[in-house]
Amino acid sequence: MTWSEEVYRLWGVTKQDFVLNYDNFLNTVHPDDQHLFNKIKVGTHYKNCETDELTFRIILPNGSIRWIHEIVQLVPSRNGSSDILEGTVQDVTDQKKEEQHLRLLESVVTHTKEAVMIIEAEPLDESGRRIIYVNQAFVQISGYSLNDILQSTTSFFTIAILILKNAIGLRNYWIVVKLLN
């Protein structure tokens, strides 16, 4: 087993402080993710495939957690059997945190009792901005079907929202503008 300087940096260790072997490596893997490596230790996993991708957590010496994405491939030997894997690792901690943040926001938007509408930032034509998403509260308050709403534009629903606001005293509603690239 060999690591580049960058892999040592990702693991938060140095060559001098960390004895590199499979058991020490496995000890850095989060306990909930260690099962991903059991199949490798048994030696049966790579008999039928040449490459594999894993995303797992490691615990750094300071106790913090880092997410790692690993792509490995089996290096065949001359006699056809091999126990050598080579590959790359990448720190995907920021990506995992962003995914978790987006799931949280999605949960809030989906489960709120307030009406939420997400529209495109720039209208594609004169009919208004396209409606990209509405939550169930918006559907219930508006009385329109989800399909009807998503096939409409904001020109129509701006009028509908004003009518609803005045008719039922709707105090709060959210309109989120999605910025298109």
C-alpha cells in the first residue's frame, strides 16, 4: 500500500506519523462505512470487476469527519491474479455538506404550510416567467392542479395570487426566482 503526499494530507496525517497498512487505513474509516471494505478484505470483490467507486467517511486525527470518493481498479498480474489496487481519492466533504443542506431546504419547502412557488429568473417569452415548482400548500390554496400550475406562467398566477390574498386573507407566500445559467 502506498499513498501520495496529497492522500496523506487528505487523511490529516504524515508519512512519519502514520504507519500505512490495511488495518491502520481501515481504522480511519468511519465505523458505519467499514462494511464497504469487508468485501475487499475477503478478496472476492474484484474477481468479477475491474474498477469500483466508493464514497465513505474517514475520521481525522482531530476527530473531524471528511467524506472521500475513491475510484480504484484492479491491476492484473502476469499470472492473471492480483491483489494490487490503484486509484484516486478525492475530498467530497463540501459536496456532501451541500447535498445535506439542499435536502434540508427541500424538506422545509415541501412540508411548510405556506405557499411556495419557484419561477425562472428571466421570462422565455412575453407570456411571463415559467413556473418551475410549487409545493402542495400552493396547490391546495390555489385550487388548481399541479399539472395546470406547472403549465402556466407567472402572468396568470400573479393575478391569481392577488385574488387569493384578498379573498382569503393570505398573509404569507413565497416566490423564489431560479437563476438560469
